Amino acid sequence: MRIIMINEGLPESSPFLLELIKADIQNVVTAETIEMIQDELRECFSEVGMLRRNPAKESVSIEVVPPSSPVEEVTQFQFKCTNVVIAIAGCDRRVGVTTTAFNLVCWINAHGGTACYFESNTSNHLAHIIQLFKPDKNGNAYSIEGSDFYMMKELNQDYNFYVVDCGVIGASEPHVDFINANLRVLCGSTLPYEIPIVYRAMEICKGLEFLALVLFAPIYMRSYIKRIFNEDVFFGEASHDLFDSSINNSFHEKLLKNYIY
């Protein structure tokens, strides 16, 4: 059973909201405008639901027990490039664009490279994340979990990769940052009623090289999806953690293969 609460205008810093999250009631609608309330309700009713980070769980002290077998080391790569732009856009809202961008940044930083994130859309997700986590700010960068996140394009330093969150692809043409990027990822969901939306987005991007990443594809639909699009579609795992640096390893390696040495 999923509990959904509507608390219009409730601040992200509200002790009541934090208590709800601690109780694992994460589907809490706090927007004030009709459009934003509808967006948050759609997220609550999605397959995964609204995911909010639980500060209580993170602060629990855990006793470290030496493992009986060696811990698997994270593979370290060499990336010989500077400020290569990776643009990520979605066929529609709520298809995992921001989570995919965050996970990619964290994956690169955990595997021997350097990467940062830039929000180039009007969703304002990064502002909410900053308000919740209260990260340190160094110049224009907000540092969270060892990665740098920017609200503006003026970088503090050079990185191997510059990951741009473009939001939704656009009604008639791709986002300008998506067009000008060195690498492009188009995120989509392919439940039966969403396939026309993905098809339309691919048509808009025709002429551009991109990797199509589908995060919510039922197993029984995958061979059908491959036949429909006749594209190099990659089926990834939906992430439940913005800072997961180990999910979708195969996808990340495939995306960056020309830059890994």
C-alpha cells in the first residue's frame, strides 16, 4: 500500500516533512501551483514513486565488520580528455534524466575520472537537492558526495567530462546544449502507451548521434521495442539513489568507450 499526502506549500525544511520521510512516507506533494502539483502527483503514482532521501537512515551508526573475503575493488580507468560535454535529455518528464546524469557523474568520479553536473533546464531540481543536503559551496560548485554540481556554466576547474541535464528534449527541436554536445543520451520509458512519445523524440533527434537509454522497459516488451525502433537501444536499471556510483556499469562503459584508455 502506498500512502500519498498532499501538503500544499509545505517547506522542504519542515520538521513535519522530515518526520514523514523518517517514517518512510516519501510520496508527499508540497507544490503550490496546479501544474507543479500535477507533476508531483504523477511522480507519486509512477512505478517507483517519489523518492526522498532519509537523513535518519544516513545518520545511523553502523559497526564495521571485516569481510571474510576480499572486497571487490572498483575498476579504475584512464580518461584522456578535458571538458567533453555529455548531454542527457528525456523523451518526456519523469523518465530518469536527472538521476541518470547524477549517477553518471558519480560513476566517472569513482572510476578514475573527473566529472561535474550542470542543470540546463527549468525543473529547478538542483535547487531542491541543495536545500535538502546543505552542501559546501566552493566557487560556483556545490560539492555533494565527492562530486561537483553547478547552476551556472562558469566552472571552477577543468574536468574530464561535463554532464549537462537538458530536461525534456523539446517539442520541435532538441535543446541547444543537446545539439552541441560531444556525447548525447536520450532517456525514455517504454510502457505500451509511452512508445509513441519515445518515437516522436527519436524523430526530433534524427540526424544527431545519440545513445537511447530505456530505464522502465518490461522484460516482455524488450524484443518488441528493439524491432520497433531498429536502434541501438540500451536497457538500463532504474536507480533509486542519485549518488549511486555502481549502477549501469555496462551503459557507462559503452557511452564512454572512445575516451577510456
